[in-house]
Amino acid sequence: MTKLKGGRHSQGIKSARQSLVHYKRNKITKSQLKSAVDKVESALKSGQKEEAKKLFVIAQEQADRAARKKVIHQNTAGRIKSHLARKLV
């Protein structure tokens, strides 16, 4: 590793760059999950139970995808799905 000006190392610069990319990617995944959950809850509030069930499947997929990508913990995904399922009953 070559030392750069100000005591920064090239690996530290690369790490900061990767961190920014991961942050942006994770933010997109979290946003999609939150939007899916909000759609289910708004459908339930408006009394559209059949529409809410269809949206629930999408929200489950989003939660599983976020957990698989390690954006959220697996238990968090399970908790989100469980809470939505209880609201659907």
C-alpha cells in the first residue's frame, strides 16, 4: 500500500467508497420494503381486504429479499411479516 497525503491509505479510501455504494444500495432495498408495508396497511385501513392480501405477498417477498441481502436481520423480516399477517386476520 502506498501512503497518501495526510496519512490516508489507499485501502481506507476504497473502503469509504464501497461504504457509500453499499449505503445507497441498502437504502433502496429498505425503501422498497417500507413502501410495500405501507401499501398493505393503507389497503387495510381503507377496508380492501382482498387487495391487502395481494400486497401482503409482495411485502413478504420484499422482507425476505432484504434479509437475504443482509440489509435487515432475518428475525426483523420475520417480525414484519408476522405483524402484517396478524393485521390481515
